[in-house]
Amino acid sequence: MSDHEPHLTLLESEFERVLDNYAHEASGGQNSTSENRSHTEELLRERARDRRFRQLLDALPAAVYTTDAAGRITFYNEAAVELWGCRPELGKSEWCGSWKLFWPDGTPLPHKNCPMAVALKEDRAVRGAEAIAERPDGTRVPFIPYPTPLHDGSGKLVGAVNMLVDITDRKRAEDQQALLVRELHHRVKNMLATVQAVMGSTARASTTMEEFQQAFTGRIMALARTHSSLAEDQWQAISTRNLLCNELDPYDDGSGRVQLNGPAVDVPATVAVPLSMAVHELTTNAAKYGALSVLGGSISVSWTLAGEADRRELAITWIERDGPAIEPPTRHGFGSQLLERVLKNQIGARVTILYKSEGLRARIVVPLPSERSPPTPLDSMGAA
Ligand SMILES: Nc1ncnc2c1ncn2[C@@H]1O[C@H](COP(=O)(O)OP(=O)(O)OP(=O)(O)O)[C@@H](O)[C@H]1O
Ligand SMILES: [Mg+2]
């Protein structure tokens, strides 16, 4: 820190004035006495102490400044300069060196009403206040001030000291937390809507309580698995392979019964929930009627990514082999509804199902949204 910095210059010029006055009074046309020499030495020692003290304050990471009893700023440290984004004029700027002040709700806070002004005018320490400083470049810093009046030996108010604690990080964390709570609320509501829709559709398609219980539990478990995978990525995305493995792994005995082939493609949460439910329906159908219902049957799932960066499409091909000979179905249950209606309505997927005698073939083409957004409820299943 240089002696030419404005705050020290002012302090020192004040100090010089005191010394000059003293020298003037002391001389009175006469030579210095040993008494006034020791007084001068004491003043010089005080000056050195003062400088050390201010250097110490400058080294602190917290913004600190002082005012005189009238509220005029007499000192501020480098951390205050950083917080304010400016160097207010010492002896002229009043109450606070910030460019502009606001209350936490964003309404303007005149400097004459700021916590430091209150502390001086009411001669009391002000605690629990919060404000926002705006720098000349327009950036804003939320802070907590700690203005404290200072008194001399006789108890007379001589000024005040204020420490400003930058709470930008805390505010950001609070905002983030509030956002997460809102997001969680949104997701829980969507999830409950989905569970309700799944329950209604499963009940309509079931003939016995046992059938309902088994199908419903399987579907809820599939949802839970997808959510667990999404949670690992802060509810943002799941890889296509993981999405398929969540359902097909229990059937993969290592003999090549389940083959997965495709590049690494992340599926955003919006798409992951309905798509994984579709994979669950394809898997349970394969286990009930198709290739996974007999020994020696196999499933091969491959996927590709096509399209431009902002209009990407994930194309999944599902092929069942060596299962029982099959025929086009006579009934349409929950699985068909989800694949044919829900996927189209919810995520704009194009789905083709072919009931070939040698095994079922399905092709699902899903447009992938460019932005990451929260999942939507599978509302249309409620009407199924
Ligand atoms: N992989 C498959 N192999 C052979 N037939 C299939 C296959 N998947 C579906 N089917 C036929 O298509 C029909 C309709 O399937 P869908 O999933 O819609 O209903 P479901 O499985 O019978 O009942 P739900 O899905 O409501 O539990 C099935 O009853 C079955 O005859
Ligand atoms: Mg089914």
C-alpha cells in the first residue's frame, strides 16, 4: 500500500496539520524545550501505530470503513473498495461509500437511511440488517453491515466503524435451494400423476387382483429404477444403455440372450421417464408372450443418433428372435397404449410395432430436446 493512496494521504495530512499547529504553538518565537520534543516523539509514535493499524485493516478480507461523528467517511480498506467498486472521497462521502444502495427486495435505499446512518444518528450498533450495494458498473453485491458507533474516553460519539460482509455466495446457495424445492415439488406432483395414471390403466387391463398387483408393482419399480438413475445425474439425464439395462439386465444370463449395441447417448429426464416405461412394457411383453418367454429366445436392441445438434433423434430398434411363433394381437392392453399413444403424445416419438411370426420388432424414434427441462406427467395415460 502506498502513501499516495487517498485515504492515507488524508489521514496523514490531518496528522501533519496537528504537528504543524503544535510546532507553531510550541515555537512562539522560542526554541523547542525537552517537554515539547517528547510530545512530538509521542505523536510520531502514535502516527506509526496508526499506520500499522490501517495496514492491518487493509490486509483483512472483510470490507471495513470508518466515519466521523457526522457520518463523513474517514477510512476504508481495499476489501471495501472491491465491494463498492469505487473509491469514495474521504471527508466528503457520507454514511457508506457504495455507489447506490438497495433493500434486499430491490427498492432503493437512500444513503442517509442506511444502517450506518441509523447507527450514528441513534448512537447504537445496528445488527441483523441486510442490503445490496450497486457498483458503478451495475453489478450488485448483497451484504450484511455491522455498523458500530465509537466513543472517546468521556463517552462522546466520535464516529463509527462498519464491516460489510459479502453474502453473494450464501444468497446464490439460498436461491439454488429454493429452486430445488420448487423443482422437487413439481416432480413429486408429476410423479403422483403418473402413478395415478398407471394405476388406473393397469386396473382396467387386469382381470384379477393378483394380475393387477404384479403388473402395477413391476411398473412402479421400473419408474423407481429410472428415477434412481436420474438422481445419479442430478435429475438431468440417463444414458440410453443404462435405461435399457435397468429393464433387461435381469434377463441377461450372459449367454447372449440380450444384446445391446449403440453409441453413448444421454437421454434427458423429460424423455427418460416415458421412454423407460416403454422399455419396461416391451420387456414384460417379451417375457409374457415373446422371446424371453422361452428358453433359447433372444432380444437384440440397437440404437443410433441422427440429426443436427439441436434436432437430434434417437432411433431404437428392438428385435426378438427364436421365441414362440406369434400372431398379430387381438387385444390392446396398457403396453400397446403406452407405446402407441403416450410416447407419441408426451415426447413426440414415432413408434412402429411389427408382429412378425418369427418375433416382435419395434422401432422407436425419439426427438431429443436440446435444452434440459423437468419431466412432464404422463397425463394422457389417465384417459387410457
Ligand atoms: N413381444 C411380444 N411377443 C408376442 N406377442 C406380443 C408381444 N408383445 C405383445 N404381444 C401381444 O400383444 C398384445 C397386447 O400387448 P399389451 O402389452 O398391449 O397388453 P398385455 O401385455 O396383454 O396387457 P398389459 O400390457 O395391459 O399388461 C398381447 O396380449 C400379446 O398378445
Ligand atoms: Mg403388456
